[in-house]
Amino acid sequence: MTSIAHRKRRRATGRLPVVLVLPAVLGLAFLLVPLVGLLVRAPWGTLPSRLFSASVGEALRLSLLCASLATVLCLVLGVPLAWLLARGDVPGRGVLRALVTVPLVLPPVVGGVALLFVLGRRGLVGQYLDAWFGVSLPFTTAGVVLAEAFVAMPFLVISVEGALRAADPRYEEAAATLGASRWLAFRRVTLPSILPGVVAGTVLCWARALGEFGATITFAGNFPGETTTMPLAVYLALETDPDAAIVLSVVLLLVSVGVLAALRDRWISGPS
Amino acid sequence: MTLHADLRVARGVFRLDAELVVEPGEVVAVLGPNGAGKSTALRALAGLLPLTGGHIRLGDEVWDAPPDAFRPAERRPIGVVFQDYLLFAHLSALENVAFGLRARGVPRAVAREEAARWLDRVGLAAHARAKPRTLSGGQAQRVALARALATEPELLLLDEPLAALDAATRLHVRAELGRHLRDYPGHTLLVTHDPLDAMVLADRLVVLEHGEVVQQGTPTEVARRPRTDYVADLVGLNLYRGTARGTSVALDGGGEFTVAAPATGPVHVVFPPTAVSLHPDRPTGSPRNAWRVTVAGIEQHAHTTRVRLDGVPPVLADITTATVADLRLQPGAGLWAAVKATEVHAYPS
């Protein structure tokens, strides 16, 4: 019965229209062919040796370190910020929420410039950091972490805030009636219940930080071993050693695919 | 220590203005239709909603007295059983029960030991490690009760504690809840829209309508002298305590009933006034409960006439206006009241 109905339905819908299928296939090819090209062109024979060469290893290590530190920074600041946006009784919450997403749409280079003028040695905040603590952030590894965190934090905040708004606030009330302070209720009741959202946000945030280029090169410059992360190394290597650029790109590609796989169930499959 | 609450909350067009007094060891049921302000009253007592006027005092401790004093929920000695329990899904039953003690700074090992004792008291010792989603509705309710009582609160608040249960479980859990409430020395406030829950569990009923107390008193008083149509419709149940032996129940106040389903031990006997028929002579025929009564009062309600009858036991009967005329009902008239055994329900108490 059902299969007949099914067949009938398919006949009724008719063939897929060419005007849609052709651009669709082209679009798919446009997205996939460059990635395939990267894999085809990769120097597989020398890949292991290149992968473990000093410069690649250094860039990879620096990238992983900075992206992880940036993610930690985003978690420490971003989760409370998400809580404030979702649960806090602050005036102008809508405006705050919009402001938080600005770095999401802002060209990262602009973010880098902004950071430079605020945290630079003569910047709004930077001059005091320099004068009082002798700390200068631009063109340092710490600068890389800041630039990445600036760009990646909105991903975490949006993800965690969404999870918080979906969570039932009455559980926090139940915790309060049991004598838990708001902090304890957040830590022991709310946080565990929104953990999937926090994990998804963390992974997205980390992936975004790992791929960060514009803000990093603007604010932290390009000093091998200190601020040259993978994306910067790819860009540099392209001029001197294209094969190295490909190896670095393949590594980043694999990391991205890994992230996609990790988030597949939550984000990619969509509503079914 | 008596709990005095003069609850005044104004929110938009809704206004709650209700006075509640609960003595230690007393169970007070707040009964009312949806939107009457029951939940608002409970949330105000719990400290989840500040009053806009009035006060809440336990003995000489002030919990809320706007605009000067407000003690938030986490600093009130309360326990709350929520309608859908709100058990923490990521914690085991034991950890749920231990939560309040841990929040109050009791060391982990002591808290867990105490929680285990409470789970044992509600008969769930075997489920200590179970996550809430694996528990049945009745079990979850008992965990919620244990969690609320584990901190030995001064005030126990129950929000529709049986509403989420199916009829069969409800019967059992209600009796068990009644036992725990009798053992509990603190103040209990129960919010419900189910008259049976209120009458079986509570020492005193407070009926709330449109944010105001329209009537209060013992279940029997309220049932026998309802002041509004809502109370008459809902609370006007014939309710007796007695001891069952098989299908026969000897009432504490005298009289005996035959019930359809056999039971043993102390029970509540309940039937609606509509189940009572009145006859000029002793009715014959199918097995019935029939006894001599005299008319004590007649009240006209929306669609029926309610007759208060004295006898052993006294009883309420709802009859049609035609019957009133047929029987020439007037105060002092002698009649026979009859109720079918199948209409009489006995609940373990």
C-alpha cells in the first residue's frame, strides 16, 4: 500500500527541474573540489617527514596551545556572560545580546585593528598595562590568545545562552528551596543540565579560534614560534614552500572534519 | 511557633489577598479553581515571589514584610514538593535527597547517610542509585517528598503533589503521603484543586477564589456548609473516617456502610451528595445502605437542591427541585437516606 502510494507521489511530483539541479550540482562541486584538490595535490610521500618537521610542529603546537587557551578564556568569561544574558535581570538585555554578536559579523581584521588601538602600547587600556605592570600584549603569544578569544567568544556565548534559555528555570527554584545559593544552583543544577550546549559551544569556539587569521596577524603579527599559528604559517609557506602550505592545510582540514564529526548529531543533521 | 501569613501580591490585574495561619503539626490545604492564586500563595511562602504587601512570619522570625524585609527561598527553613517534582535529572535519587543537606553545608558522607535513611523511610532504599527518569511517577513523588523533608524544614509546601499520578497510583501514594504528613512535626501547606486530596490529607481547608479566602474550616465543616457554589460543587463530599472489615465499614462517629471493594483497617469513606437518594419509607430492593435521617437544612444551588440531613451518620444529599416538592421537604421532616454500595468508596487512611 504505502510503496504504491509512494510511487504515485513520486510520479506526481515529476522529475527534478534542471534549473535547480544544475546550479545545485555546481554549488556542491564548488565547495568540494578545492578540498579534493588539496588532498590530490598533497605530497603524501613526504607528508610524514614534513608533518614532524620543526616549523610545522612549532606552528601546530602554537596553534593548539593558543586555541585552547583562548577557549579557556572564552569559557571563563563567556559562560557567565551567557548566564547574564539568559537569566540576569539587567536592563537593555536585547541590546547587550546584539552587541555580543558583533564580533561574529565583524571582519576579523577590523577586530585586530580595534584590539591594537585599545591594548596597544599607546592604546586606551594598553598604556596603563604598560605603565603600571610593564605588560605589552601586541605581537606576543598572549596577544594571539586575546585575538582568537575576541573572535571566537560569540560562538560560545550564543550556544550556551541558547541552552540556558531552553533549560527550565524552575529547577533553579527547586534548588533555592533546598537552600542552595544562586551560584551553587548554577554550578550543581543548571550547568550539568546545559552541558551538551556548553560542549557544542566549546568545540565551535575552539575550531573558530584555531582557524583565526585576520585578527591574529593584525594584533599579534607574525613571529615564528611566538605568534605564527597554523593559518599564518599556511599563508607564509605559500610563497616560499607550497608543499608545506598544502601539508599545513591538510592538517587544518582534518581538524575541521573532526570537529564536524563531533558535532554531527547536534548541529549538522538539523531537524529531522 | 505559628506561621502567620498575610499574603498580598498584586501583579497586573491579578490580586492575591489571603490570610493563612498554620500551627505546628497542622496540615492546611489551600483549595481553589485554576487561577485562584493558589500557586502564587505557595510561591510567596517559599520565597520565590516577594510579597507586595502584608507579611509572612514564623514565630517571631520575619520572612517577608515589604518594603523592609525579604528572606529569599534559600534562607528559609522550607521544603517544597513541586507538582512535577523537579528532580535533578543528572543526580541519582540519593543525591537528590542529599542535595538540600549538602547545600546547607552538611559533610558529604553525613548527608548521604541521612539521605539513605530518608529513602528507606519512603520505601525506596533499593532505588538509591537510580536516576529520576528511570523511576515511576509514584516513586519520583516519594523521592521528591524525601528530598523536601530531609532538611527537616519548619514549613513543608506541597504543590498539587498527586496531580501527576494516575488514579491507581494516586490512591496508594495519597495514603502514604498522609502517613508521612502525620509524622511530620512542622507546618504543612498543601495546594490542590482536588477536593478529595484536600479532605483526606488536611486538618483544615482554606478555599481560595479570585485571590481571596472565601471559606475555611475543617473538611467536615466546609463540606457540610459550603458558602459558594464552587465549594458546594467541589467540596460537598460526604466524608467519614472509619474502620473497614471486608466490605463493611464501621464509622468512627457511629453508623455503618457497606462498600463494594473490600478493605481492612482505618479508611476514609467518601461519596458525592448526588449518590444519595431520599425516600419517605425504608427502601427495598438492591443491596443498599439505608438509614433514618431528619432534614436539618435545605439550600438552593445553581442546578440542584442540597439537603443537610442529621442522622447516624449525618449526610448531604443533592436532589432535584421536583423531588423536593414530591417529598414535601421541610426542616425536621423524617426520611430514609439510601446509597448504593457501588457508590461508596473507601480509601485507606
